[in-house]
Amino acid sequence: VQLQASGGGLVQAGGSLRLSCAASGRTFSAYTVGWFRQAPGKERVFVAGITWGAGSSFYADSVKGRVTISGDNAKNTVYLQMNSLKPEDTAVYYCALDPRMRTGVAPRQYDYWGQGTLVTVSS
């Protein structure tokens, strides 16, 4: 499975961005796609996830109400809509896939990773 993350960029505080994660290669009937982020000098942390077979989504407390994860089955793409961005949202954002369709928040639970896309929020 190959994952391609895109959509990052520079945005002012209060602005919005939509990240995309396009999947190709091996397919699974049911799986979870998660978004993680890693700020400079910090660990990679969970942001949001969506279970493809069940269609349920789950979020980190730090982004609830500001972030929406969704998917387009026809395009094999998962989106992360981020609104009301804050400087502390600045990080490299990664998408990842867990072929066991768990609702995990730990990076180790995800087998496949995209290359990351940088989001910078200026104050």
C-alpha cells in the first residue's frame, strides 16, 4: 500500500486547510486510516481516524470540534479538514493505514505510512 499525503502549507491562525491522503496499491476490504502529526522535537501523535468498513470516525481531544475526517471511496482518498487553526497545530502531518480496522491512536498500530505534509500556522 502506498499513501500520498498532500495539502499542507502556510496559513494564518484562524484559517483552514484540507489535507488529502490518497491510497494506492494493495487494497483491503476494511481498514482504518489515521492522521498523525509531529511537531519539531516532539513525538508523533494521533489526530483523527476513520474506519473504512464501519465508517466511524474518532478524534484526539485537542482537535475535536475543529477537525473533520472523511473519505471518498471512489477516489481511495481520505481528507482531513482543519478549521480554526492555531499556531500549536504546526507540524508535519502523516496519514497511516491499519489493515485490521482498529480504532487505535498509537503509531505502532499502523502498518503503512505516507511521507508527510507540512502545516505551518502563523500567529
